[in-house]
Amino acid sequence: MQPQIILLKEGTENSQGKPQLISNINATQEVAEAVRTTLGPRGMDKLIVTGGGKATISNDGATIMKLLDIIHPAAKTLVDIAKSQDAEVGDGTTSVVLLAGEFLKQVKPYVEEGVHPRIVIKAVRKALHICLEKIEQIAVKIEKTNTAEHRSLLEKCAATALSSKLIHQQKDFFSKMVVDAVLQLDDLLPLNMIGIKKVQGGALEDSLLVGGVAFKKTFSYAGFEMQPKTYKNPKIALLNIELELKAERDNAEIRVESVSEYQKVVDAEWQILYEKLDKIVASGVQVVLSKLPIGDVATQYFADRDMFCAGRVPDEDLKRTMKACGGSVMSTAHDLREEVLGRCELFEERQIGGDRFNFFTGCPNAKTCTLILRGGAEQFLEETERSLHDAIMIVRRTIKNDAVVAGGGAIEMVLSKTLRDYSRTIAGREQLLIGAIAKALEVIPRQLCDNAGFDATNILNKLRQKHAQGEHWFGVDITKEDISDNFVNCVWEPAIVKRNALTAACEATTIILSVDETIKNPKSGGDAPAGPPRGMMGRGMGRPPMM
């Protein structure tokens, strides 16, 4: 019997061994290069134009990584860790990509010399364990009893997160606003209870925080202007009903033989609509919000009875109003009882820039707030929203995890020194590998210097000297082009940001190091020919093998 030959399908590429590993490491270097210059207060922005011609200006690592549309499978790992950092902590996305890239860059010579990837992975895991223990040991715990002190600490963390963003000039203004926004939430700090609305025009300082729900006035019909624009303690009906005439005639076929019969059909349609409207009025509500359209007849009807209505309210705004004001979204007008209606202290409609906005303030139920951002170009407002998202996430994390460390490269220098000291106490290859990871951690302060145009070598030498003398919190000082105690300078970051970044970077490093073969099969995916199993082709199984 002839031996069976198992081949990969025609068109399949496979590469393996050391060259494959080096190629994957090189690919990750390219990704790290793409975001390298965006790190820190003096980081540059990237202008990314998509296929549709939409331009995005950003220096947020996760946003850039998403828009780059990377297809290399190993380099995609870095996109995933940037996304996970963004979802988990909200900030430090550029740092995590840089760290992963630098870890791989520093261990690359050892891989080339033939050190087995498993030994490198073991060293990386060991280094991570030492770093996490050190952060735990030196992180400064926050006193929550003193409210004023706690608040100022949160503001400093938000300001540090904003210092590397496009809006760093207004970081004091926005850090106060972000802290106010987060402190208005309940204990679970749900992110979806902070709405962010963008209105073009005006200055950044015209942005405001509303303690409640605010959304843009929806499309409205004739009769809208006659409705009152302010109510005190109104009852609010939240509906999922279409209040328009045409709705009753859809998908129906009626055969009529005389004009009077047709008139009856028309009267019935009006009757159905008026019945709904009468029920809504009888429930005593003053503000009617609906997810579906509210037509001109209904708008006029409500206006005559001094009621306000808004149709086609976006789903997220309707849900936020429901959580804040209470009540429930009703799909019928027949059961509008007291307990299903929402309430708030004040409803008003105001002009903001070129748009009208509806405000619900003094909401009794869930704590919610809305940030209304003002500014010039659309791209600028979008980047402002991304920056504030990072700051909001940082403040939430700081409240939940009450420990901070100094930023500006200080904590990385501490960890680098710790790893160096440890590496001198062990023998063998692990000593060199942990020393390489210690060197890799210096990429953060080095890149901060490079992006600001400073002499990185000079500043890193000064930092090493200070850290050798036991000065924990010395980092790069961007304003003085020197080094300084960043804890005293209030450049603070939640310890969880660093813990998460290091863990994610080390995980990405170990994943990439543990891959030694890539098999690319462009033809797989449902188009395999009938007969032999996909990916297997041998003598005596369908066609002869391709030569």
C-alpha cells in the first residue's frame, strides 16, 4: 500500500521557524513606529484619511490603531491590546503598543542567536511579576475621607490624561468638568450615563456640563412653535408609538363600492389617532417623547393643549431619559398610569449655537449628566470627545482603584532599576533577558524626550542617577526640559493604568514569541471543491497532487 501524502491546498503559503519569528517581530516594530510620535504632552497628531475620504485627526493610540486597518496577523495582536487597554482603562493605549514593540525589539537579538522562545517567554513573565509587585509596593494609596483632597487628586489625574491631547491648553477647565461629571453618577459609575453632545461654533470654553439629560431638538412639524418651551415638575411620557395618520393605512387592502364607505374608512383612521391622543392627554402628561415620528396633526393637537412633544428621539437619549426621570417606554397609549410616567424638576428648550436643545434637569432617579462640547471644525470636536472619554475613564478607574503613581516616565524608570537590580542576583541567560526587558521599559521616558525635541540620552542619564539614589518619583519634566519630581508636580496616573499596560504588553509579547509558523490559506472559506477534505489532497484521493 502506498503511503498517503498530505498536502496543503493549492495557493497556501506557510513559513516557519526562526525567520518567521523574526519577520513577526519586525512587523510589530512597524506598528509601534506608527504611533511612537504621538506619546506625551508634545506628541504629534496623525491625519488618517479613510477610503471614503473622511479625515480623522487624532493622537489617541486606540483610534489610530483601529483606523490603520492592519492585516498582518502578528501585528494585529498590537491592535487588540490597544483596544483592550482602551476598553479596560481608557488611557495608556500608545504606551501599551510602545512597550510591546520595545520588549520584542530588545529580545530579538537573543532569538536570532538561538535562545529558545520558551526561555524568553519565561523571563518576560518573571519580569512582569516583579514589576506588578513593585507597583503594588510603591503606589500611593488615596485618602477618600477628605472630600476636597480626593477631588483635587481626581482633577490632577484627569489633567495628566488630558495633557497629551489636542485640548491640553484647556486641561484645567475640562478636568474640573470631567470630575464633576463622574461624581454626579451613582456608585457603579456607568459610562453610558454620561452623554456627550457636539455643537459646532463657539469657543471650547463655552462647553458646559448639564446635570441631567440634554439632546438636540428632533425633527418637528407645523404647530411646534406654539408649544410651551419650559415646564416645572412635568410628567413625561416615553413612547414607542407612531402618532401619524398614514400609519393605520399601511399593509392594508380595502375594497369600497361607494364614497360613503370610503369616508367611513377615513373617519376610522382619524378616530384611531384621536383615541390615542385623547388617552395621552387624559394621563396628565406635559412632555411626550417618542422613538417613532409624531405627525403634524398630533403636534398641533398637543400644542392646543399646552403640551410639548418630540418624535424620532434617538434610542440612547430615550433610554437615558428613562433611567434618569423614571417611568418606562410604552408601546401603547392605553396604559399610561402614574408609575410608568417619568418626572423631573425642570424641562426647558434652549438655543445652543445653531441648534435647539431639550434639557431635563433635577432628575430624581439615576444620576446622569451630559457634556455639551463647543468648538470649530468637526474633526476638532471629535478629537475633543475622544480626549474627554480617556479622562472620564481615568477618573472612574481612580475612584474604583484608589492608588496612584507618578507619570512622565517616572514609574517606568523605577521598574527598570528594579529589574536591573534583580538581574544581577541571578545567573544564566535569564539575567541577560531580564536586563533587556529593563532596558525596554526606558522607551517611555526616552520617547517623551524625543517627541519634545530634548536630548534623550542626557535626560535618561540624569534619571538613572536620581533613581540609583533612591528618588522614586523623578521623571521627565516637559516644561523645564529637565527632570523633576513628578509626584510633587502632580503628574499622577492611576496605578491600574500601568498595571494593565504592562500586563497587556507582556501578553502580546509572549503570544508573538510563541508563534513559530504561519499558514495562510486564501482559498479556504466555503469554496473548497467537492470530494476530498479541505486542506488534504493525496494520491488515491481525488485529483493527483500538484507538481
